[in-house]
Amino acid sequence: MGVSLSRRYLQGMSLESGVVVIELGLERGEPDSYRNSSRRTTPRWVPSMLVAALLLVILGASDPPAKSPLSQVFRLQVAPGDAYTLTSDGTLVAQTLGQLTSYDLANGQILWQSAQAAPTYRLRQVEGLVLMRPFQSGGRDPGTSAVALSNGASRWEHDGNVLTVPGSPTLLAVQPVRSYAGANRRVEGAIEALDPFSGDTRWTVQVPGTGVLLGVPGPADTGSRMLLVNSDRTMDLHDLDDGQLLASESIPAADYGPGNPSVAGGVILLWHPGVSGMQISAYGPLSLRPLWTRPAYRADVIKECGLLACLVGDDGVRAIDPVTGDPRWYRPQWKDIDVQGTMTIAYAEEADQKPVAVVDPDTAEVKVDLAGWRPVAGTSAGDAFLVTRAVDAGARSMVAVVRPDDRQPRPLADLPAGTGDCESAPNRLACRNMYGELVVWAYREG
């Protein structure tokens, strides 16, 4: 007959008046929308000779089970507070009991181990380095240390917190000020630009009083720059190569909380009180020249949305052109917006972070339905990213891949019960389990 069927297709067989009815269901836990409502069933009248032949084929042919798209590569014992990260060069770096170890994501082989270090709450990678900042005890600043990502060798140590600037190899060492303005945003004293390889100070800028620090992207031939918003209501723009002051501008009094000021579409946006309510003012990224001032609607957060700026508030998400301030689109049912890799995600609730969909930031068009799914931190191959969802009332969870050309996430497999705190890398997924282990799986997208 030229047909090969495995034993698993016998599931769902029933006998009705001596006739075999075969139902090929998709009992895998996918949402109802993944099921094919136009699925056809086997005709109810089948000649008895054909039925007998079909049963012989089914029982005689035992195809090997399909290989799972999720297969375990290795696991290691970790404590709940141990930090780990998946690197861009195909390794996992984990700190267990103060020991920093690098593992090959392909097979779990240990590549190097460094000397004991103080427990670190987070591992960061930049310019071939792993940056570690231990937990702060008492009033003493623990400083930041750097080890080589290639072999674990100690490179340098520096006082204070060391920040990275997107689009620039320059590292900035700062003395953070404890405030509600968010980690690393409000600084005081000296800002030192460090050479990533040696840790040597290249230039220093003194902060008058306290200030808010952020990176600003510049033209393609200049790279990023450093923006410093001072407590005296001035805003300074510095070159990251030599620290030179490029521009300065007076600005309105504002509440410099998380995300304020912000940068969207290359334009600096400041949320501040106006004569008749909250306003947003825009400034040029090269000269800091004022561009426009408009009402802030009911927004209290400004985020980048592709080439637009998204105003997020309790009345929804509104996109404007950052160069002119002109409105582009408005979605009252959305409560937040974020970026995952190269894709923009809309959320239904800010507090619970319930994803709605992958959307086109220029038009608000829905691209991929994400209802019920939650993004996994990290990266994946190409433009894709991973998501998980709870099924069976939370008894288990599924992992799926999101690609920009698919209307829905593509399910990969079930995750073991008690799995959480996951991070992804191209073709790899790492999660903690209930047994105090970090498990690394390889996954195939089908």
C-alpha cells in the first residue's frame, strides 16, 4: 500500500458496528486555536478486507518514535542565588559557591574555571569580558571586577559600578546614588571612561552635585554619546572617545525617574510639568536644540517603538513621531510596550506583564498572537525568540518559538514540572528546576 503508520495512531480507535473509526487527534496541550477545525475523519464504511490489511500494516510497521524537538544536553548543581548567563559565543558562564565556570553549550564540557570570588547577583558580558559586581555589605561599595570571557583570566578591578553604553565599547565607572530613579541612573562625583581591555581610565568628567546618566545614539560615523542631566537643570552631551563637551542646554524642572529623560528615534524626550499639565519636550541628539513641546496626554512613561516614540499611560499606548511630535496611532487596550530581540511586544497589563501580540511598531498592526504566552529572556537564532505558557491549570508548561512570519507561536515541547527562571541562546534553552539544578536543552524549531 506504500503506507507506514506507527503504533501511536492506534490511540483513539473505536469499533462501531464492526467498523474501525480512526481519530487522529492532537492531544498535546496546544490552545484550541491551534487545532484544525477542517480535519476530515475516516469514512464509516470500509470494506472488511481493507480494514484487515490496514491493521496488518499498522501492527507490522513499527517506526521509531519521532525525535523530540527538545533534548537535554547537560545539567549542573546550582544554588537559588547563583548567577549565570548564556554568552553570544556559545558558552554558559555560571557562578556556584563563588567559583566562576565556563561550559561549552554544545556538550557541557568545562572550558575554564576562575579563582574564588565574592558571590555576584548578576553576570554581564561586554567586549569579551564578564563583569561582576558582588553584593554590597554595609556602606562599602564592592566595586566591579572583569575577567576574560575566553579563558577566565582576571583583567582588572575598579571602584564603583561599571556601566555599558549601547553602540560603544567605552565603559563608564560611576558612583551611584541610592534613589527611586532606578539603578545606575543617578550618579555623583566623577564619571570615568575605562578601556575595556586594561581597565585604565581614559578620561574623567566631574558631576556638579548629582546627575542622571544615559547613552544617546549618534550618527553612524560618530557612534554613541553620553548625556548627563545635572541637578542645576542643565543637560550636557559628551563625546565618548575623549569626554569632550559637545553641547549644553537648559531644561525644565522635571521628576527624573525611571525612563526620564529617554531616547526614541534618535531624539531626546523629557517628560515634565507644564502650565496646564504634564508635557513632553524634544531635543536634537547632536546640538540639544529644542525641537517641540506638546501635551503628554495621560502618559507617564516614554519608550522607543521602532522609529517612533510610544507614550505609555493608564489610558493605553500612543505612538508619536519623535522628530515632530505628531500622533501616529493609539491603542487604548494596550498598557505597555517592550522589545524582545528585533520584535516589539504589546502588553495588556503592566503589573502582570501579559503579552498581547508581536506588533509592527510603525502601524500597531498585530503580527503574532501571544495571548497566554510569556517571553523567555535571552536570544534565539535569527529574528526568533522563545515563549512559555502554563497548561493543565499550571501543572506543566510548554515552550514554543515565535517567528515574525508565523501568526502564532510554534509549540516545541513540554517542559518538566517545576521548571523556571529560563534563559535562551541560539538553539539552546537553560532553566532552573525544583531539584536545585540548571538544565540546558538543545531545541529544534521543526
